[in-house]
Amino acid sequence: MLVYAGFQKEKYNIEKYNKERNPSPERKRRNALIGKIYGCIMMLATCVYLFLGFTSGSWEAAPEVYSIAAIFCGITVVVLEGEGKQGNKKNKENKE
């Protein structure tokens, strides 16, 4: 019941909805960069998985390889989102 109520509240948050659907140009660039980095990380994970599989027959290593790659994707978001917030703070300080 609490989860349902939380979803209902989220549904009527118009300001957040508008920000997600109409991002700023800076946000679009950051999202594109995050997507490119995600793609590179996952392709590297696939290369590692195939290398381990063909060289040592460790085909069962997939969960570990892709779990580590997912953690690196999470780290990427934290770093790039933090960078954007710091940039916004610097811009606000410069305007004042």
C-alpha cells in the first residue's frame, strides 16, 4: 500500500516530469556522454568474458564479469552527476 501511494505521488510531480522530458542542452550532452561510456564499459566486459572463455574455458565467469561492469557503470554516473552539480554551483557563485 505504501509503495502504491509513493507511485501515485510521483505521478503528479509535474516539475520533475517536465525536467525529465525536456532536459537542458547541458543535461542532454551529459546523458549522451554517460550512454557512450556505458557502451564502452559493457563492450569491454564482453571482450573480457570472451577472452576468459576462449583462453581458459571459464564460460561460467559471466556473472562476475558483468556484475563488475555494472558497478563501473554506477561509478560513472556518480562521478558525472557530481561533476554537473559542482559545475552548477560554480555557475551560481559566478553570477552572484
